[in-house]
Amino acid sequence: MAGSTLVSPTASAQARAAGRKHVSPWREAWRRFRRHRLAVVSVVVLGLMVLLVLFGPLIWRVPVNEIDFSAKLQGPSWQHPLGTDDLGQDLLARMLYGGRISLAVGLAAMTVAILVGVVIGAIAGISRGGVDAALMWLTDLFLSLPQLPLLLLVIYLFRDKLKDIAGPEFGMFVLIVIVIGGFRWMPVARLVRAQFFSLREKEFVEAARALGASTPRLVVRHILPNALGPVIVAGTIDVAAAIIAESTLSFLGLGFPPDIPTWGRILFDAKDNIDFAPHWVLAPGIAIFLAVLTINFIGDGLRDALDPRKVM
Amino acid sequence: MNEKELRGLIDDVKIGKLSRRSFVSRMVALGLTAPLASQMLTYAGVAQAQTKSTYKPTKRGGGGALKVLWWQGATLLNPHFAVGTKDQEGSRIFYEPLAGWDPNGNLVPMLAAEIPNLEDGTLAKDGMSVTWKLKKNVVWHDGKPFTADDCVFTWEYARDPATATYTISTYQEVTVEKIDSHTIRVKFQKPTPFWADAFVGTRGMIIPKHLFEAYKGAASRDAPTNLKPVGTGPYKFVDFKPGDMVRGELNPNYHEPNRPYFDTIEMKGGGDAVSAARAVIQTGEYDYAWNMQVEDEILLRMEKGGKGRAEITQGGNIEYIAVNFTDPWTEVDGERASIKTKHPSLSDPAVRQALALLVDRKSVQEHIYGRTGVATGNFVNGPERFRSPNTKWEFNIEKANQVLEEAGWKRGTDGIRAKDGKKLKFVYQTSINAPRQKTQAIVKQACQKAGIDLELKSVTASVFFSSDVANPDTYTKFFCDIEMYTTTMVQPDPEQFMLQFLTVEVATKENKWQGRNITRWRNEEYDKLHRAGQGELDPVKRAALFIKMNDMVCNDNAVIPVVYRPRVAAISTKLQASISGWDNDLWNLRDWYRDA
Amino acid sequence: MTHYLLRRLIIAIPSLLGISIVLFTVLALAPGDPFDELATNPAVPPEVRAALRAKFGLDDPVYLRYLHWLTAMLQGDWGFSFASRVDADTLILQRLPTTLFVIGSAQILSLLIALPVGVYAATRPYSIFDQIANTLAFVGFSLPTFFTGLLFILVFSIYLDWLPFVYSDVTATGWRWYWEHLRQALMPIAVLGLFQGASMTRYVRSSVLDMIRLDHVTTARSKGLPEGTVVVKHVVRNAMIPVVTLVALQMPIVFGGAIVTEQIFRIPGIGSLLISAILANDTPVIMAVTFVFACLVIFFNLIADVLYGWLDPRIAYR
């Protein structure tokens, strides 16, 4: 039972960690991260994916929107390594081109959701009372808002303004990231808050408090690292959700123009042809899966690296 | 095609040189409607074809359940509130009009004993009235007899602005009087060439007086019969869940012998078109599915299973690109695309011609729409010998380049043509819908090769087709250079359809963009022709006028037609159903049956 | 505790009011008009639309419409659908049983998968079982339901021809009624349940893993308690806090429905009611559904807050 917990957090580990802190906390974290082999492999794979979508189009110079009806719905070949879609457009070129947007949107929206969620959850979790009630009201409000009308409203109010300020592509990107992130932070906030409720009563926090640690220090150094578990899971789920959400947004006229082949979009376009052109759905499906997988392992590795309790 | 040629054709039909059917299809190709074509023949004294019923079952019932899929479910079952086709179809299971339109544009009596005609004078020679004889011994589902009073009441109900029916325009201008218990006369205020509107087809379903009487006018929204219809149709109401399910059962007192065949009917709503096609064509779970907006390739692959097929019915829908004649990028008196401006480049006929040359309709048909969209260069796209040389379409990038070059639009360093500092850069908008985005891509590619830069924009359909005054992205505002959508000719008569090029109909801020003229194309002669068409009693002369109007719009490239879009339904191989492009899909539900 | 509950319940009333104001404003400002179709139909004169707008009170200023809605709501009148000309609560009640059955079963399925798999995987981290469970979970939430739904239809309805994929009224009677219902609900429940189960498994595994490393667990182990008891009593109970949070977040959805899955299988649930109401700009229905949804959000989050204290008695309510 939690109430019967007797010992304070592994004193020895803390002492060891404290001892190394004088050497270099970052090197220590890096050492811990390296120990997580899958995390290291994932960094390499994700890095490769990023490089591919950044520089791939410079090497694979087939235009993304070259229509060739004579080559439609072809399976993989030397000419089209990933095959073609129903307009005979080269899928590899499209995947590479769209990957920039999908990866950027996925990562950025995830970051927004996690950051907002962690900040709101942490503040609510540590401060209780009125602040907690107000922040949870905000969370409940966002949870109950129907997304579609709100999205249409956002498009209508801000699309053209943002286009004027930030240019059509970047303005759209910012808007998408804010919209997707803005609709996904609530579970994170509630998870973090719940973790805080439990953690702030734990002995090691009491101990740190007794030693005179300030509240911000308590939160950042002691409570937050222990609350990160669910946050990392939420992060990986959010990446996948954001990549898919981007494609649904373009149906509302909020996403990038529909002729820009993002991964979610390719997957959606391909779905009705799945029975006779399976190659078409395979490419975006695997790409999204890989992105999710690697980000998750990196998250795991990061937690291990930052978790003061974990002994390695 | 002028009046004389039309008359020649009609004579051909009279002496049997030309079949009635091919006459009608030629008229449809000329941009007219089948009902109008059929009306011309009637007027010229060619007897209305007797549509032979192919109904085989010899007893009522015994057919089991008929299951139909409507991927947009009916939301209410009052035919006079039924704005969307989904609601009209749901109502049509239970209600009937006096007559319906068959696929060839012939009137088929439903609750009428016969179709009014000139010979026996039921159709007035001066075009001022029409007399309908009603079928006797028809009873409502609750057992009350159907009489002339119900027709008169339907008229009173629909014409009352407080009731707020969508059929009001059909009934407002006419007066209906009861001659005897089974005869009514519809009187017009002025000679009316198109008389078969009130009590006919989609807008003509008749409602029972005894149940709606208390709910006329402002109380109309509270009528329980809005959701629990009591009609005269082949099936009786059982259950209705808005947006999801309409269920009916065999009407044992139906007024046609041996009908209906099915014991129950179930109209399921929701989902998407592709999976509806799968449920009919691939698995056979359902017998019929409406409005298959599915790529033909997918339909063709599904059909290989042999359980069902796509049924394609000619109608009057055209997918076209509208060209903006005003400048959408300049504000005049706080209004974009104001009628006081002129589009900087699209007002040049050469640019419009080049655009028309750059639409690769053949590829659009072959690779996107297939059987569900037939390439057309014009509203007027008849067989070879009627096609005027000025209105034929072609796809020719070189010629487009040449036309632009000659008109002084020279390529700049970026490859985009310009003249006097005005670049050929256009925003091309449409609603979000897979085939439309593909068409956009095809047009964009061709334009690139001719030095025209297109920015593609797509707007979610619920915004694009809305009338929201505050939203800049609606199709009636047309705040961009070119836009593409399907214009539907749901009315069996082209008069209303052709309103969309009248000067008085221009969509402006003043009329809250409610005007029908979206392109803001203006032409005095056209306006004059349309006025003439409204009062012209001789259907042949009238048809010639409409053809001429069509030519004017098309030759000036005010619109660039892309494909004809026939109605497509999915139908199980065994189901026998006649679908008409000029009426509801369920217009002849009474004759539906399943082959053993 | 009672004091805390009471206080929270009292706070809930103004916060619901606040939410309803925001909801109403968003809906009022969002683009669209319930009588659009009338406006784009050339055969309908504008007066009809004007008459309808007046009949449904659409021309009043927003705050008046809100007050009108609020007073009606307080009297138990949920509003009148523009599109169907029927009371909004009738529409909702028509669809409630199906939604509760399908979405509820999916939630239960997801928990039935997530709890054992997550806990077992966490007690043996990086074992083969853990690796396989993780990979499947990643596949599970990387693939959107519009995709898995279609895949299921192709395999089970079209190739194998085992299950129907249109969720419809069942006309059979007796035991066949249950059987038919089950058959048509199987695929949607599986699609939704697996999707949610996948992410839930990850959460369960992660929080159990966090707990298992804590020293009180080590202590319990060193006291010689059997492993099973340790896991269930000392680990799982504490690890349930994030799970309870998530389940509380999911519960309102059992009412609100799942739009995509409902669309694919044509389930007449509240999700599809909401989406068609939104597309038709049928504000009273949208408002009724979202308001009930908001009440449930607040209610279940409150329950979660209470449960935290039960799971970890040291959490103090102040």
C-alpha cells in the first residue's frame, strides 16, 4: 500500500546521482540514454527519415504532380520504387515531399500538446484550490467543445489573416499546429495533474521540501521527472494522431491544399483502392508507423536518461 | 439548331423516320430537358408514347424485404419541406403526385386518371389552364378516400408563405379549383408553356387534407405527420428515425393491381458512397443505393463480382468551370468581384479561349469519371451533324499558346505569361471532393505548359455551397478567378436553369449574393431572348430560343463545361427498377420487383 | 471529503454555465446557415427562407438566443431541430441505446485488453511478450480507424462474407435478435476497441513500470510476499491513477459516440447525429448533444478526482 511505504527513495541512487552531478549532469544523461539501445537505433532511424524528406527530393527528382495515365496504379518498379497512384503520379516522390509536412506537423503539434498539457497540469497539480479549479474548468471546456464548428470558425476567422502575416505555407503550418495541438493537450494536463497529486505527497518530495527546496525547483527537479511516464506515451500517440488529423483537416479546407501529398492524405486517398493496389496504402502506413515507433523509443530513452531514480 | 430545323426533326418523328427516343436524346444533348422535348412532340400532335409497363409479378406482395441505401439519410418526411433529394426520396415512398416523369421525359399518370392533352381540351389551347382528372377509388393509408379536396388543400398549404414550403414557387403563381369530386383545374396567370409543374414529379406530391388541415401556416412545424407520413403510395409508414432509417410495409389497399411486390421496404441512411456501392454490388446486403459518387474504376472492379451493377441514367447535370468576369482582387465600395470592375485578364476573350483549350476533358472522362461523367465542350454537345463548328471542344496546348501569343500575352522570365504588367496567375477553386481535386490537377498541369499559373484552392462543401453572407469562400461570392462545380438541372424545364446568365440575376453584395448569375457575365441580347422564352407558348419556338441562349454563353467561354454527369445508382442484378433522370429515383417504386 | 465533494458540485454549476456560453457563442459565430439549401435552390424565393428564420428565431441577437435557449433548457426543453422538425431530445434518445451498446462495449473491450496485457508486459519489460505487445500497440494507434474499419470490411464482409457491415435495424425475433445484433456490432466494436486498447495498453504498461521500480514495492517483495500479491496490491493499485484519469476522459465518449467508426459502419449513434447536425448547421441539436457531453465531462472528471483519493489515500483534498 502506498500509505505503508517505509523507505525514502533509493538513498544510494540519489547519492550517486548527486555525486555525479558535480562532474556533468548532461554527460550522465547521455550515458544513460546510450544504454537504451533501441533509443539509439531510433534516433538513427528518425534522423534518416528526416534527412530523406529534407534532401530526398533533391536526389529523387521526379516531380510530385506529374500525371501519367499510362502508368497508373502500378506496383513498385525501378522506375517507380514505391509504385504509382491512380493518376500515375510517382509515390516515392510524393512520400518524400509530403513527409516534410507530415513529420513537421506531427512533431510540432505533439510538442505543442505536450508543452501546454504539462504546464497546465503541473500548475494545477501543485497549486490546488482556485487555480486548480480554474485550469480544470479550462480543460473541461476544451474537452467539451465540438471540434468541427470550432475548426470552421478558426478557418474563417484566421486563415486569411495568418496568410497575410506569415505567408500562405508557413501561416497554414502554424495554424494547423496550433489547432491540432490545441485540441490534444487536455488528456496530458489531466494525467500530469493526477500524477502530481500522488507524487507531491511522497516522502522524497517531503524530504526535499523539508530541505528548503523552492516550489519551482521541487516541481522541475523532483516531481516532474517522475510524472513523465504517461506524458511520453501521450506524446507518441499524439504524433500519430497529428499526422492523421492533418489529413482530415485538409478536407475542411484548413490543411494544406489537397494537391499536397501529406502521408495522412495519401493514406486516405489510397484506402478505397486497397483491394487492388495495396502498395499504395503500404507506403504511408509504414512511414507513420515508423515515425511513431522511433519517437516512442526515443521518449523511453529520454525518460531513462532524466529519471533520477533509475539505477543503471 | 434553329426553329426550322427543330420542326424538321419533329416531322421526322411524326412520319416515323426518327424514333421518339433518339429525338429526346438529341434535345437533351442540346441542353434541353427530356420533359421539354417530350412536350414539343405532344404539342406537335405526336401522341405521348405509352410507356409499357414491364411489371411481371402477378400478385401483390410475397417479395420479401426491399433494402435500399441512401448515404445521406432522410431527415424529415414531409414532401413540401423536403429541401434535399434525400428527404424527397424518403417522402416518395409514401406519397404520390398526380403524374411522374419517366426516363424519356414522358408523363406517367400516378394519381391522375390520365395525362391532360390538347385533343380532349383538358389542356387549354391558350395555355391558361390545365384540367386533371383524378383516379377514383384511391384511399389514403388510413382508409379515407382521396379526392379533389386533397389536391386543392395541397395547393393552399404549399402556397402559404407562413407554411414556408420549399415548393412555394410552384404553387404561388397558380390557382387551383375543384370541378367535381375527382376533377381539378389548375389556372395560370399568363400563358404558360410548361404546365406540368404543380402536382407533378418531385414537387407535386399530394398530402391528405384531413391530417394536415390543422397544421397549415405557422403551425406547420408541429404536424405529427411531418414525421409519420400518411399517403397513397405503395408502402405504408412503419417507423422513422431521422438521418438513419425509414421503414414501410406493403399497402394492402394500393390502387394499382398486383402491386407492390415487396412486403417491406427499408431505407437506410448514413455512411459514404463507396461503401454503399460495396454493400450493393459486392456483398448484395442491399438491393439499391442512391447517388454513387464513386470513381468509375472502383465501380468497374466491384461489378466483376456479378452481384450488382452501376445503373447510369441520363439527367441534366453539368460539371463546369465558371469564369469570373469581374475583378475579385480589387475592392470597390467595400465589395470584391464587384460588377463595377472588369477582370484584368479574364475579360480578354483570348485568355478565356486559351483556358477552354487547356481543359483536357478526354482525360478527365477517361481517367476520373468514366461512365459517370461524359466529356462535353458545351452545354450544346449533340451528335455530329448538329454540332456547330464554333462550339466543339478540343484539348490543344499548342493552340492555347498560339492564341495567347497572338493576343500579346508574352512569357516572362518565370515562364508565366503577362501583358501590361498583368500576369496570368489565377486562383482556381472548387469544393472538396476527390474527382474535383484530380480534375484540378489535370487542368493545372496543362496550364503550366501554356504559361498560366494556377493556384488550387478547395473549400469544404458545407461552406462552398452555403449562402453564408459572412463567409468569403462560398461559390456565389466567387472571390477568385475561376471555380468549378456541378450545376444541377433538377427542374424538368430549362427556364429556371437559364436564369443564371441574366443581368438582373448577377450576384452582388446588395442582394447578399443570392443572385443566380455567378460569373457576372452580362449580355443584353441574352436577356431579351430569355424574356421572350418565358412567354412563348409554342414549345418548338421556345426550345429554339433556349438553344440559342446556350450557344451564346458557350461561344463566349463564360463557362467551360467539363463533363455531363448522369445519375449513377448501384443496383442489385436481380432488382428491376426504372430510374428517371427527371424525377426522384423512387418515382416508380410501385413497379419495382425482383427477378426470381 | 464530503465537504470537498459538495464544494466541487457547487463549482460545477457556474462552470457548466460558462461552458454553455462559450459553446453557444462558437456555434453562433461559426459559418453556415441551417437554411442554406433553400438559398441555393433557384426555385425557392428568399421570402421562404426569411419566414423560416423568423419562425425559428434565428434573426435575434446572439445573447437573446442564448437566454432563450437557457430558459428552455432549465425547463427541460432541449430545443427543436431545424432539419427534422422534431425535439432534439427525441433524436438523442432514439440514438442513445445503440451508442451506449457499441461504444460502451468497445471501451470495455479496450480495458479488457489493456489491463492484463499492459500489466503483464510491464512485469517482464523487454521480454518477447512485451516486444510483441508493444509493436502491435504501435500498429494499433498508427493506423486510423477509417483505415482499419475498411480493412475489416474487406476481410470479414467481402472476402470471407462472415459479417454484415451495415449496422441496421434487426427484424429477427427471439435469440436470433441477439445474434444478429452481435454480428453487426462485432466489427465496429473490434475496430474501436482495438484502437483504444492499443493506446491504453501503452499507458498501463508505462505506469505499472514506473511503480514497479519504486522502493515500497521492493520492500514488499523483500518481505517475502508472493509476486502476484505484490503486483496486484502494491503496483497495480497505485498505477491505476493515470488509467482512471484516461477512463474518465473516455467515458463521455460512450455517450458522444465515435464519428468516424459510426460513419464507416453506418451506426445510428450520437456521433453521426452530431456530425450531420453540424453539416446541416442544425444548432439546437448540436447544442443539446454538446451540452450533455459537457455535463458528462465534468461529472466523470469529478469522479476521477474522487477516485484518486481512494487509490492513494495520501492524496489530500484541500
